[in-house]
Amino acid sequence: MEITANITIMLFIFLIVFVAGGILLQIFLSKRESKWPGLILPLLPFLYSLLMACSAVAYSEKTIWGPILASLILGNIPTVILLAIYAACREKRRKRGELDKMQIKDL
């Protein structure tokens, strides 16, 4: 009993570190000068959700819309979160660029 509790705690800590690392990596990639590196991480869960939807279609004899929609909706939650981080970082970068342009014009 005690061993399973310790393993569960260690897995939970690993999951938190993994998610925090992914968020920090997304912030780092979104702050880059080029916009494309910040779109890599949102693309991965999007493609995975498409794969889940295709597998739901492949394993069913008839088209069942419930599992397809569920896999698309639930699979794209990380995509939406990562795109929100991307949009926030790019907006901050855009505002900073506009302020720099205004300061250059003032000189």
C-alpha cells in the first residue's frame, strides 16, 4: 500500500514537471523572432487528435459521431492552451515592436 502511494506521488510530480516544462518551452519558442517555432508544439496535439479521430473511424464498423467528436474536442484542449500562450507572447512582442517604432520616429 505504501509503495503504490509513493509511486503515485512520484508519477504526479513527474506529470507536473512535464507539463510545466512544456509550457516553458512553448513560451520560449513563442518569444523567438520567427513565428514558426512557436507553432510546432500546438501542431503536435492537433495531429494526435486527428490520429485519434481516424482510429475511432477505423475501428468502428459504422460511422459513430460521438467518439469522433469527443476525440477531436478533448484532443484539442492542449492545442487551444498552447495557441493561447502563443498568441499572448506574440501580442506582447508586437506591442514592444510598435513602441520601438514610435520611439525611433520620435527621435
